[in-house]
Amino acid sequence: MEKKFTHLTPTGEPTMVDVSKKNETERIAIAFSKVKLNEAIIEQLENEEIHTKKGPVFQTAILAGIMGSKKTSELIPLCHPIGLDKCTVEIKVNKAKEVEIYCTAKVTGKTGVEMEALIGATVAALTIYDMCKGFSHEIEIVETKLLKKTGGKSNYEAA
């Protein structure tokens, strides 16, 4: 079966995918972002949180990620606006002292939530950058990817 881009008409014009004939199914997507902070910032870590004058970094990033997920259709052209049933953002510091962000988005609907999960993880990563940049600009968002999606016509899991 030949693969083709779904957001183009047969003549190549941009279009929103017609999901009107699709069945509603439970759809879940998990996305991941990784942020590398320099050692000086990591040294500020206390009880799994970094406290700044702007507030707790990770707690703020969790809220920002969820808020970003809810606004996905306003940020990405041709994304369907969907009412998320659930969205969570989890943040942890791994053994290599990198910040790992996991965003899980869930909906029962006719279209997937991959973009919502990816936006959530990315906005959380950007929020960490924003809240720590006053301390140092030696911050890298090194990875953002879809880890898993279920529901709809195909499932996916990153290798």
C-alpha cells in the first residue's frame, strides 16, 4: 500500500482530514522530551525539584505542559480540536542528571492524540528552559519523540 500525506487534497492543497466516518475509539499517546541542564543548575535540585524566584520549576512545567496539550489545535494548523479526557505530565531526573519529561494524552474520539502528547512534552521542556535560563543558558532540549500510541487504525511503539 502506497503511503501518502493525509493533509493534502488530491491536487496538493492543504486540508483538514475528514474524520466524520471514523469510529470513536479510546486513543492514548505518550511522548517524551529530554532536557540537559548544566551541573550548576542540577546542583540546585532539592527533593526532586528546582526552586526559583519564579516558583518550582518542575511543578510549573507540568502545568504548562498540560495547558499546552489543551491548545494543540490552536498551535498546529489542521489539527482537530479535541476535548482531552486526560492529560498527565511526569518529570524526573535520570542517573545521567538529565530531565526526562513524559506526557500522556487520552481521549475517546475519532482522531488521535499524538500531537497533544508531543506538544505537552515540548511545552514542559521549554518551560524548564525558560525558568532556568536566568541561572545559565547552558541548557539543551535534546530530544522529543512519540513513544507510543494506541487506538485508531494503527498502533505504534518506539523501538
